[in-house]
Amino acid sequence: MRVLRLSQKGAARIDAWMAGRPVGPGRPAGLFAGRLVEAGVAHPVPPPDVALPSCVVVIPVRDDPTGLAETLAALRATVAEVPVTVVDDGSTTAASVGTDDGRPALIRSSTPGGPGAARNRGWRSLAPGAGGDAAEVVVFVDAGCVPEGGWLRPLLTHFADPAVAAVAPRIASRPGPSTPPRLAAYEAGHSPLDMGGAAGPVQPGAAVAYVPTAVLAVRRSALAAAGGFDQSLRFGEDVDLVWRLHQAGWRIRYEPAARATHPVRPSYRAWAAQRLQYGRSAAPLAARHGPAVAPLAVQPWSLAAWGLLATGHPLLAGGLAAGTAEVLGRRAAGDPVVAAVLRRLAATGHLRAGKSIAMAIRRAWLAPTLAAAALAWRWGTRRTRASLLITAAAVMAGPPLALADDLAYQAGVWHGAWSSRSVAALLPRW
């Protein structure tokens, strides 16, 4: 990549003359550009004549002939020239690709091994001597996903940067004919697969901390070096792969200019079961990646300030928040402008922490929070009880499906913690 486009956040921080300037491969410009990209301050923009790497599509499928047919039809309409390999992961009824000329290639397994194992069988079948063995990039597409027109090029252009290992598009929800209308409306704005409309780096702690493998383009050499997907994980194997690539020094990008849709679960029960399984993946991910899975990353003083406010001590909470902002402002070494900026950052940090704490309670800590609130209620004053009621209303506010979503996920987190005999997935990160 030679050109940088500043993000909205970055445009306010870096002189305007940087936008659109070539940064080149030399050490000063190249390293500086890389730092900007990794920080999410600037986004790479490929030259119009960038050479695209060769690629192959791998589709894992199990007992979803309708979804497979939809995906294959979308691929024929958008990237008919790209080789496709379908991996049937032990379907009760063998998958049919509906072709007579041997394309796409079909790999069958007699017993299901899970999505990670199916994807591994797919890309490893491209060993020297097999069809598609020259592909530089493997594009995983789940059965049922429907890529939209022009989806592939925005992903492949990022591989002009040799440090990029994987790129993911935006995944929007797609309701089916049997999807309840309220569920379809909720998923349109709250799908766990939709990472939003802002491009950026993918890494723990970033605005986009992970990307799903509903559609994911991966550099084949990076995939081989990482050993592919962890086949012992039935859920969370995509998060694990992305984080391992990041830990190995690769860059992972989220590119919403490319889009695909993913089907919504056909019933509330299936939808809740999916969220439960997502929550169960937290424990094995925590065993592999530690604090990256923490339900909350917040400064202790922010947690203390919100705790004081929730238990009816607004003056103490405000004093603590103001005090920490003042301490941070004094690091400006007498520069009043910098001091004002630091104080403002501290104040907004406290506000963001409140939202993060509420989300952690809804998705991981409801039981211990209720226990603490019960003690505070028993021994507290009327003011304490009123504050607890207001706090509970604020934390639990929102559409009923949002609360059901978070509670189903939380049930999965606790189930995984119990099964693994580890609380690592429940611990905050300071």
C-alpha cells in the first residue's frame, strides 16, 4: 500500500497535507504509515492499478443444501472465474453442488468435525498437485452467506501490503421467510456478525476486536504458518485464528466496502441457542488468549466512581472523577491547552466506562452484581436503594430482545466457566 486516507478521527489529529500523500516503502515513511494504519488513525488505499493475488473460495457446509445453493448462485453471479471447493462436513444428506463439469470441487467427510475442521480440509486440499494449489489467498465463505456484487476486489487489494494476513467484509443480516418479524428487525441493527460501517484494524482492544469467518480472506502462507483453525473449537475458532495471526505480527483488516449477507436464525429458540454457544466460546478463548476475552477493560477509579454513584454517593463519585481528571491534566507540564485536552479525555473516559460496565453486567456479571446489590439494599439507606433502582433501570433498559440476547450470551459464559473450571472469562482487565 502506498497511499493513506485519514479516518475521521485521524483527520482531526494529523495535518491535512498527509492525506493522500504517498508514503512509500522507505523506513521513515513506511514505518510511520504502518503505525498510523495499526492505530486506526489512517486507512490504506490501494493504487488503482494494484495487482490482485490469485485466490480460491472454500465453503464448509453441513445439512444446509438451501444455503449452499444460495451461496453458489451468488458466487457464480459475482466471481464466476474463481475456483470453488465445497467441504461437506458429514451431512446426513450428502451435499450437492449442482454441476456436471466437476466444478466446484467437492470434498466429503463421513463424520462431522466442526466448521474449523471443514475449513482446514478445504484449504489443505490445495496442496501441490491439487486444483487451485497456486492460490495465494483462501477466501472462506459459509454456506448461506450471499456476497454482494463487487465484494471480492476490495478484500484482495489489501494483500498488496505484505504484512496483511486476513481481510473481512461487512456481514449484514438477511431474514428468511420463517424469521419472526421482530427478530428480523432486531438483527438488522444488532447482528453479532456486523462490525459496522467504519474500516479499521482488527485486534484485541480495537474498535473491531475480531471478525467472523462468515466471509474471510486469508493469506495462504499466513494460514499455513498458523497451523490453520483450531479444530478443537466448535465456536470461536474464527476469533482464535484472527488473534493468533495478530500475535504472530500480522495485520488483519476490516473492509466494509465489501459486503455480504448472512441468514438470521429461523426462530427465537434457534437464535437464543446461537447466542448461548457464542457465550460458551469465551472460556476456551480465555484459556488461549487471556485478558483479550475480558468482559470489561476499565480503569479501577472509573469502576469505583460508578460504584459510588450507583450506591447513592454522587458527590463522592463526582469528586473521584474530577480528581482523576485533574491528576491527568497535571501531566501536561504547564501547557494549558494540552491540560484541557487531557482533562476532557479523562471525562469522556469515565462516561465510556459507564457504558462498558453496564454491558459487562448484562453479558457476564449479572449474578454477582445482584448479590452485591442485595447486600447494599439490605444495609443501605433510602437514598442508596433509590440509586440502586435507578441504576438497575438504566442497566436493563433497551428492547426486550437486547436483554434476552445478552442474558443468553451470559448463560453461555457461565456454562463455559463451570465446564472448564475457570473464571478467566469473567475477570476484568485493568
